[in-house]
Amino acid sequence: MPHLVSPSLPKNIFNSPGLSLVLWCLQQQPSIDNRRDGVRMSENFEASFGRSREEEQESRPGSDNIDGVSGDDADAADNRPRKKKYHRHTPQQIQELEALFKECPHPDEKQRLELSKRLCLETRQVKFWFQNRRTQMKTQLERHENSLLRQENDKLRAENMSIRDAMRNPICTNCGGPAIIGDISLEEQHLRIENARLKGELDRVCALAGKFLGRPISSLITSIAPPMPNSILELGVGSNYFAGLSTVDTTLPLGPDFGGVVTNSLPVVPPTTTGLDRSVERSVLLELALDAMDELVKMAQTDEPLWIKSLEGGREILNHYEYTKIFSPCIGIKPTGFVSEASREMGMVIINSLALVETLMNSNRWAEMFPCMIARTSTTDVISSGMGGTINGAIQLMLAELQVLSPLVPVREVNFLRFCKQHAEGVWAVVDVSVDTVRENSGAPTTFVNCRRLPSGCVVQDMPNGYSKVTWVEHAEYDESLIHQLYRPLLSSGMAFGAQRWVATLQRQCECLAILMSSTVPTGDHTAITSSGRRSMLKLAQRMTDNFCAGVCASTVHKWNKLNAGNVDKDVRVMTRKSVDDPGEPSGIVLSAATSVWLPVSPQRLFDFLRDEGLRSEWDILSNGGPMQEIAHIAKGQDQGNCVSLLRSNAMNASQSSMLILQETCTDAAGSLVVYAPVDIPAMNLVMNGGDSAYVALLPSGFAVIPDGPGSRGTVSDGHISGNGGESQRVSGSLLTVAFQILVNSLPTAKLTLESVETVNNLISCTVQKIKAALQYES
């Protein structure tokens, strides 16, 4: 056979050092095309030549020592750039570098400087070593992914061959015999084969579901054909009949704060069958996550005209007209009767970006970080656990109950998807978006929702000294008809569930954690309390505050029964529950009563009055009319209002006995809280010495103070805003929530009496009147 001879190439074409290296690689590895595709080779090629040769020689860990040149080479060296010296790392140096790499693959400048001094290396050598090591790790992961992709490709090829065989021998659906050529078209053959495959898959899934449910699935279930894929995303994840790991490349443009365009690979975990095949639903959720992330980052970066500064307070208000021009609704149009709220807030927080993202992706830690905002939360499903052993790319479905501490604002139950993504070194974003519309479209039971979360969340960027810059965006739609008139301005402004409250709470909690982890005792703390005693006392105070919030908002943490008593004010909510076998509460019938009123005083003045132990006798009937003395104090922040205290009331006469009151106060830009409960003296002595606080029985009471929203200014009328306005003077003030939990009977089986309800109602009314009188405010 004649041989094809290619024309000779000019000699100077091989003078390129990059091309010479490629030719050498082809000689050393003739089967490179079989092991990796062209895309991977080009990426590695660009990565390897992205740095200069000078840096590459200096950072190469296995290089030889070059001390100089001699002989005729010296003359030639004068005519070309002098190469720099490079050294081979010693085994001890490599061992130290590997040890630090396992703990921290991305050391900061301070860590690199300390390591270079300890190993007698230059900081650039340490920096380049870590760069090469991360590249090596990425290459190993890519090889593993390639192996999985090859397995997937083999399975697809086998199925393709089986389909081709079936197409060569078509079967008549009527008689079961071979079909005569020309009876059915090629397109109909494809449809029938696909229909048979889907029917077999449905039968298999129904059989599995029947085993789990213990009863057969109705044969009326019909197969639902998935929509035609219209994007790379659906093509990548739409067929989940084969196990394996696929990747979807997403490119997200970032602004000047975050650097340039960053491309990440999002791992797609094959769904597990839990009844019906949910592959279509999961692909839709994945695309929803990507769209929501894109919207969140743009809303966090874009200023005017998307966000406009308000004239009152300088808050940022969303321009809904510009929003509809830029974004398309990713969860459908706004339901009838719903209104929108949107807010954005930026702040510095004493926590690094990775630690904050890990907290947000863990439902329990998320609830602990925002205790007064989150009544209850749980992770219902994990779509993706992350990429390469990290949380980058993690997607999960969550259920949460969000609350404002007032009985006049219903708890928001939201079912949402949470997706976290690392956009650059030290830059993360976490986005939430409701999935109720997706579930309804996929055939799930329709449930009534009073709130929908549009893409909301935060973008976190690492800053020096362990701080992070947090940009928080909150965007929601809710049913305003369920909200009391007193709180509608607050919610519509975004101050109740908005970004300001999330950022303020995050700053306060992170500051508290930093103080508690510090070895030094803050000024003003009671030095007689041991470190273990401080932890026990703080744990007890946290449980007290959590129970207080659950009693105010009637969340599902406790099973409350609402009472409709005719002798109770209309804005007072009275509930009851049975406390049985709970060591942290007294056993019996617990009665909870809460109400909210508007007062024409500033939130700061009202908070300072309620937390002052010297003025407590003016409103607290438990003080026995005498002064209170603070016998223990634990600071939880730089502000004096963030602390846990132990108060003692002095007996006014011999017939009265001394008692202890545990009190926690906290304040930030979004509001304040004063929670207290009487406690047993022997039990508190045990707690202050480091004992277990879980067995200290208490029932909390207290106050929640928040600023009234813009536009809520009104005349004073029995503590509420009057609607007739007129010539009366309008002033701004505070929204005060008063709540009590009282044990009305020590027998859980006892029946609640009308006298007990009247007693609690009178207690709330009397307390509010005393506060008004003390603040020189007459209704």
C-alpha cells in the first residue's frame, strides 16, 4: 500500500519552548489521548504555562542545585538571560510543608512567613510549593472524575447498542410478532422503545414504593414525560438512570470587590429514589439554585438604580421597576394578595467566611446563631453534599419557622432550597429560595404558604484580622392580611424580617462568641464564677430565652393550645400546654400570655428602664416592692446591655424570703430583649460551680423592644396607633411585647380555671400600666 508522506516542516517552528514540551510529552506518553480528553490537556497546559519560567524553577520542589557555569558556557551565558538558582527541598522541609497542607491548603501571608523562617526558605518558595501542591491535588481529582466519566460513557454506549438492536428488530404491539418493515416510522419506533423503557422503570419504582409503604401503589399513576432539555444543565442531569458523577460548569461574572470571572464545577449527586423517581424535580431544583445564586450576587453588587437610599434612616429600598427589568421571576409570579419586602445591609463581622458558611449550612448551628429569629429549622433533603470533600457546591432543602417576637405577627413557615458556592479565594455566597412552586408543579400535595422567599442570602468576603465583610439581601413576598395593623409598617419596610436584623444579630452573636472564647475575663464580670460555671450559667440563660421566644410566637417547639376567653383583651393571646417529664420545667399546667403595645418612647430609653435593677420595683411584682441587687454578671458583648445577670431581691420584712432571678439582656440595631425567670437558690449555686444546668426548672417572662417602622407614627390611643389622626401630635416610638409564662397548677391532668386566665390577663395589664406610669406616659 502506498504510504502517505507529510511535507517537512520548517525547522524554526520547533523553537517555541511550549511546543517543544508538548512534543516531548507526546513522545513520553503516546497514549495520552486515551487517558484524557483535549479539554483537560488544554487546561493543564494553560495552567502549567500561566506562571513565568523563573517562578516555576524557583518553586519546583525536586529541582537540582545549579551554582554556576564554566568553560565555553560562560561566553554563551553572556548572550542570554541568566537562570536563577533553584534548590531541591529536603525531606524534612517537605514533611513540614505536607503537614501544614493537610491542615490549611491556603495559608495566608503570615503563615507562609512563619513557615519560611522555620524551614529556611524564601516566602516565594513556600507560596509556589503550595500552588504546585494544590494543582497536583486538582489533577488527581480530575483523573478520578475522568475515570467515573469513562464508566458512565461505557454504560451509555452499552444502552445505545441495545437500543440499536431493538430498532433493527421491531415488535408489533398488537400481535407481539415481528413488525413488517414499512408499518411504523422510525420516529414511532423511537417513541415506543422509550415508552416501554419508562413503563418498566415506573413499575420498578412502584414496586419499591409499595414495599416501603406497605401497600400497593395505585395503578392510576401515569408516566409523566420530562420536558425537553433546553440547556446544558438538563442534558447533564436529566438522565439519572445510570449512577455516576457529572459536572456542570457555571460561569458567574463578579464585580470589582471579588475579582474577575470565576468558573467552578458544581457536582451533581445522583438522586436516591424515595418513592417516585424525582430526577426531573432534582434537575429543576439544581437549575433553580444556579439562577437564584446569579440573582443574589447581582443584587448584592448592584447599587443605583436597583437600590435607592431612603430619606428616612438612610435605608436601602429596592426599586421594583428596575428589578423586573433585570430579573425574571424564578419561582413564578407573585400570588394574589401578597406584598413584597426587600432590604440590603452590609457589615463587618468577627468571623471568617468559611466558618460562617459552615454555620449557615448546618441547621442546628444556624438556629443557634440566630436564636431570636429562628424558632425551628431542619434539613429535609440533601441534593448535593459538595465538591471534593468541601461544602463548595452543597445544595440542601430546609424547613424553617421565622419569627418576630410578637403575638400579633404570625410565624413564617418557609420551605426553601439553600445553595452555597465559593466564587473566589475567601469569597463565598449562600442563597435561599422557596421551592413551594417547584413542588406543586412536580405533583406534590399543595400546601398553603403565607410567605415566599425570593433569592435571599449573603455574600461573604474575608477581611484582615479574622473579620469578614457580609452583604446580606432579603427579598420576600407575604400575605399582609394576616398581619396586625400595628406591625404592617415594620414588615413592609423590611425591618422585621429584613437584612438589617440578620446582620445585627450576626454581629452581636459573633462578638459574644469571641468574648467567651477569650481567656481574659471582661471588665465588670463576677470573678468568683469559674469558667465552667460561666458556661453552665450561659447555657441556662440560652434555654430560658429560647423558651420565652417559643411562648411568645407559638411556634411548634412546644404544643400550645390557644384559648378564646371572653374576659381577655382582643390583642392578648393566651395559650396553655402541659409540662410532663421535662426536668427543665416544673410539672403541671403552664399558661402563657403575651401582648404588644405601642409606646411613644425611644427603644433605647425603654430598654434601659426595663433592665435597670434599681428601677425594677416600679413594674415587677416579684421584687416585693424593694430594690434588686446584682450578685453575678457575665458580659456577652462590648455593649453593657448584652449580659447575663443574677439578681437577688431583698426581703422587706421577716415574712418575706429572699429569691434569685436569672436575667438575660441583649440589644443591637434591630431591637432589644429582656428575659428573666425566678430560680431556686441551691440549684443556682450548683450551676455557678459548673454543675449541669439541664435540671434547673424555670418558666421565663420578659419583654421584646423593637423600633416602630417608618410611617407608623400616630397619635397615642390606649397604647395603639389611632386611625383618626387629625390635629393630634404625631411621635415615633417603640413596639413593646410583654409575655408571661406561669404554672397555674402542678397537676398535668388538672383543668384550667377561668380565675387563672383572669389572673394572667390582669398581670399583663397591670405591668403595662406600671411601665407607662414610670415613663410618665398616660394613656
